[in-house]
Amino acid sequence: MPHAPPLGALLSQYAAGSALTCEPVDQGLLNRGYRLCTTRGRYFLKHHFDPETAAPAAIARQHRATQSLADLGVPVAPPLTGRDGRTVAVVGGHAYALHPWIDGRHRHGGQLTPAQCERLGALLGVVHASLERVMHRHARARTESVEPGEPPETAKAADTFALIDDLLAHVRRHRPADSFDELARHRLLERRALLEQHADRRPPRGGSVGWVHGDFHPFNLLYKGDAPAAIVDWDRLGVKPRAEEAVRAAAIFFVRPAGALDLPKVRAYARAYRRAAGATPSELAAAVHRVWWERLNDFWMLRWHYERGDTRADPQFPAASALAVWWTREYDAVCDAFAD
């Protein structure tokens, strides 16, 4: 088993019994996790290996947040506490956490009824509202600053033009050329033309910021039956424009294979989100504009493919790249769906 975790040393830090089986969990792009069965039960063992988020202090903050959210009734899966009272186990310089195993499955927006889309939007709204309460309380208790800082600047078209030229060079050099190269070249040229046409529509910095999950998408939400059972993977917990997370999530949940958004479902989701989060239609409309611009300038899937040689995101590229084109054409309809 690749990257096999040190089960003996890890389980000795918990009252979780002895390992019987340990299987990698394949879903997800950035996580390294295992389905662990022991003499005491079933667990999810997470190896925090991303250098950006694997500091024990940052992991402990995530754990405090999820426990507080669980206390408020938000569906999450807080980690177990070890014998030393900590939720982070460090073995051989690597950080791990042990969570209860949640029986459930992932559901894309195409599998959700309109009522379930409303429930999804309300859930994210509750997460945002609840995080504001619990994270500020934790910060005060630990005498940490709660100042959110400025939202990040939006992408500059000039930088994107240079990136497009660099990626086109990668495509030309790739041998043997394949169908992915052909689609990548088409989308890069298409996107450059769109950016040339809309370069004067660059939005200002993001709007109202607050604590967000940071990576809310179908692979990070488990359903049991028709109801959400647990929001998982809080590695990207941070202070960012909240309405933009709502728009980004919808653009992942509700994108169709051909690259269009299911706007009736988006509308149901967005209305419920606004009610639960206390967000205004103008906030959502401004977030739509910023996320649209972000999509026009973003090529992370192609950078993974050509710069890293990492093809895990390749299956998402056809729909994601088509979405930017469709969104530009249907800009007003998308704004209406989120802000109506």
C-alpha cells in the first residue's frame, strides 16, 4: 500500500484498538486518507501532508472549529482526542488525525431535487453564519486577532496572457499529441480571445469577508439517504469573501457535462443561502462577477497537467473549461439566478 501510515505508533496514541484493515480512500485530489477498521470500530485516518495546511497549529484550529460546529448541530465529523488530550498525532514528522467513519456517499447537483438544492444552500449559509460565531469566540479565548484583512486582488489579464502563451508552448512540445492536447489548445486560444474582448471588466477586490470552509464541493460533502451527513476536509478553513465561496460551490455542484449551469437549481440554492447567511442579492451579484472573472483567468487544471505531470484533474477539464465560455455568454442569466 503506497504511503502506508505507521498504524502501530498511531493507534497507540488512541483508545481505538488494533488495526485489522487499512485501505486508501481514492476520492479527492489533495487528500491522503484511509478507511481503517480496528478491533474497536471503523475510522477515517487522515494524513495531513499538504505543506500549506499541515502545520499542527493550523490543524488544531480546524479541529476546534469542527467540534464547535458539531455542538451547534452542523453535520461534521470532529476528530477523536488522543490519550494526550490532543487531536493531532505527529509520528515521524508527519501529522495525522483520526475521525469516526461516516457511512455516506457523495452527490452531485444533478442528483439533487430542487428541495435538496435549497437544503444545500441553506447548509452552506448556516456554516458561514456559525463559523463567524465560533471562530471569533475561539480567537478571543486565545487572544488572537480577529481582523479579517483585505480580500486578495483579482487576476490581471496581462499576467493571464503570459500564462496562456506559456501553456500553449507546453501543448506544442507534448509528444505524442493526444486529444487532451487538442482540447487544451482550443480552450486556450478561445479564452485568450474572450479575455481580449472583456479585459476592461476586471473587478475590484472581493467583498465582505468572513470564515469559510474553503473547499466546499461534492467530494467534501457526504449524504446519508437524502440528508447531508457530514461536511469533511476543512484544510482550507480561512477568512475569505463568503459570497464567493457560495458561487464557487454552485459552479461545481450544478455544472452540467457540456459546461452549462443548471440555473433553476442554482436559483433555489442561492435563495436558501442568502436567507441562512444573511447575504444580500447585491453581494451575490458582485460575487458572481468576481468568480466569473476568476474562471476566465484560471488554468489550474492545465498547470497540473503540463507543469506537474499530474493528470488527476483531467476528467474535470472539459466541463470546467466549457463553463467559462458559457458563463460569459449567459452572464446576465447567471447573475439573475444568484441574485433573484
